[in-house]
Amino acid sequence: MNFIKILGARYSKVIRFAIIGVLAFFVDWLVMKFFIDRQTHFLVARLLSFLVAVSFTFVLNKYWTFRNAEPAPILVQFFQFFAANSVGGLVNYTVSTSSYFFLLNSNPRFIWLSLVFGSAAGFVFNFVMSSRYVFRNR
């Protein structure tokens, strides 16, 4: 039990960030589905769902994962978080597509693995940017 406590204390921010990321996936999906079901164009639905998901993750990360971060104006932090997550999305996309075409030889059986690689790279990028630049410790 002590090992779990030590591990949890050491990686609590990463664990919280990951939990919020999983929840955000469902928020993103539900919002996109909501708009798609109402005949909204896919690109518009996707943009709106992304904005809602980023806002959702911003609030939870600000007040749960990085609650001890130095105070900063909320709009400044939000736009820094939005920018970091937008670049993180590009990292995810680039790693995913690159691994699919170059590492996995465009084999359709491994599409899921390219998503895992992309998601992992995006997660690491977003966590580092959030912890070091958006929500710096006091």
C-alpha cells in the first residue's frame, strides 16, 4: 500500500491530467454527436466540440491538476492552454499519420496503433506545456 501512495504522490498530476483527458474525449464526442444529429456540417461540429472539450479540460486542469500553480489572469491562461492544446493536436496528428505511413507501412490492421502513438505524443506534449508554461508552480 505504501508503494501505491508513493507512486500516486509522485505522479498525481500526470494521473489527473490523464483522467481529465479521458473525460474530455467523451465530452468531445458527445458535443460533436449533438451537433451532427442536428445536421450541423462536420467541420463546424468538430470545431465546436473541440472548443468545448478544451474549455472543459482547462477548467478541470486549472482547479484540480494544477491547483497550486501561480496565479495568473484566467483569460491569459485559457489562451495559453488553448494554444498549447492546438499545437498538441498537430503533434498528435503528425505522429499518428507519420507512424501509419512510415512505421506501420500503411497496413490498415494497425490504424489503431497509429492513433495510440499520436495520442501518446499529444498527451506528453500537452502535459509538458501545461505544467511548465500554462500552470507554472509557485
